[in-house]
Amino acid sequence: MLTSIPCMLIRGGTSKGPFFLASDLPSDPALRDRTLLAVMGSPDARQIDGIGGGSTLTSKAVVVGRSTRPGIDVEYLFAQVSLTENTVDTGPNCGNMLSGVAPFAIERGLVPARHPETRVRIFNINTGKVIESVVQTPDGRVSYEGDVRVDGVPGTGAGVSLDFLDAAGSKTGALLPTGRAVDLIDGVAVSCVDFTTPMVLIAARSLGKTGHESKAELDGDEAMLARLERLRLAAGRLMGLGDVSGSVLPKVALLGAPRFGGTVSSRYFVPWNCHAAHAATGATCVAAACCIPGTVAAELVPAAGPGETERAVTIEHPAGKIATSVRFEPGAGGGAPSIVSAGIVRTARLLFSGQVYARLPDPFLIAA
């Protein structure tokens, strides 16, 4: 039976997918996930019977509702819908899709718009962390037009700022989950860092790479991908995440020296192939790592100066660059600093608003 569900399709950064009000989906997680799979057309690599785009970057969904938490406007759940399996992963966050949350909340009347911009405080259910987003709302209406350019997205748009607050230990409870800035796994130095998302950071040269390869080059190196996965699995256990063979977390990045005026070069994996550009949460994690002495990332960038508490970090990726800013407090006795927040600017655009028709096995599924 075909069931209609109100939704908005929004491009957030270099990703896109449907955004739903929590009240329009089943409250039961299993029923909700079955609904999202049907909406996207999974499992099917082309997602031909749904609105998914046949790519991990376009097989994402967002659920938003009002919050009763003090000082929080809305709560947001990110869902990565598998292309080929009957699975929906709500473990990770997605910073690109996050850039569409505040515009959606305003469009749907969850948050009143103000002139000339509206600040929205968002609680991310996936990580239990808070993000502050600022949206351009001249005359009390969301504006999607502007001159902010996001590499990997055609044209320009209105900037949506995202400030990740106190985001250390998003999944592991610690900025450095192993307690060390560097661990040695199978002879390869890696840094396990958890800020906005848990990541395994590796110097590209450790694997015979430069960190400037194209996505096609990296995706075509099956031996390197297999080795990356072995390192990721081992790092997952060290980080306290257990067996991560069926999970997209932790993510992996190969880092190298910049070539085009940035701070560091990164090739971000999602995790079994290279991202065409770079995840926003991955960018803030890499940026935070650049501010932690002794990490693989910090070895590639100039050391923080005396009294420095804020740093701009520009990350080069296959489609261009992504700019971030990190605020931190130096660690006591030369230890790891406390990362206060990390900021990034994305763009978002409303693509359509209406009803999506999902082929659901039970006519009462949505009502449940």
C-alpha cells in the first residue's frame, strides 16, 4: 500500500535527503526505520523505487521535533539509510545534513524567525551534544540565496553557521578515547580522536600515499582499502567501540601536508570508500586534532603559539577546501587541551516540500 508522508527534501552542504517532523513518523524505532527504508527505496543500489540518490551522500534522512530540554529549541536525529541492506544507522551525526535542520525547523514553524537572522539551538539525539546554528532570515523568512560557496556544491547560497559545543567524546566519552595522542597498529601510527564524530587519523605517507589522490584513485586501490579497514577495526576496539565491522563509525582520514594554501590535506572515508568532498563533522574532528599536541594531525601543522586559544584550520579535500575555526583551552601540565567548540559554515537549499509516497507493508504503519 502507498502511504503519503509530509516531508521536505533539503540539500545540506554536500549531502541531501528528506527531512521529517518527528510527529509524522512512527515513534517506534523499528517502524520508523522500515518507513525510511521504504521512502528511500532501499535495499536497492539504485534506490529506483524511492527518493534516494543511489549514493551514501544522498541516502540520508533527518527527523526533527520540538525540545522540552531547557535552552534547546529542537531535537534532531540523523539516519544513514543503507543502499543495499535493510539497515538504518542512527549511530553517527552528519554535519552537512545538520545545516538543513534550522531552516527546516523555521519553515515548519517549530522556531519563530527573526530579522535579520535566527539563532537555533539543536540537541543531536545521535551524540547527545548541542549545536548552535545561525540562519539568514531577512524579514522573517529563511533565505537560501547568498554568496557563500561550498566546494563540492554548484553555485553559492546563504551561509548557515554551525557551532559544535562541548562535542568531545561524542560516542566514546573522551576526546582521546585510548588515552594517547598516538597509537601504533600493525606498525602504523594512528590518532584516535572523538570530537563531533570518532575518527582514526593516519598520515597518508604511512600507507604510501600523499593525501592528494583523487577519490577514484583511492577507491580503485583495493589493497589499500583492505588495509584501512583492518586498521579501522583494530582502532574501533581500542576506542572502546567493540566490533565495528558493521558500523560506519569510526570514520578514517588520510592526512597530508597542504598544497593549495590550506592548513592540512584530508581524504575522508565513509568508511569503505573515499568521500567526494569532506564530511563537516569529520572536518571539525580533523581541525580539533590539529590543536592536540602529538597527534598525527598536529605533526602536519605549525604548533600553537603561546597563549593561543583559537585557531582557523582550512582542510583541503578532493573537491576543494573546507574552513573551520576551533576554540580551545590549553591542557594542564602540557596535556591534551580542552576543545571548547568548533565552527563551520555550510549552505542549505530547500529542493521540494510536499508528500513522499512510500510503499509500506502495513497500511497502519505510519499511524503506529
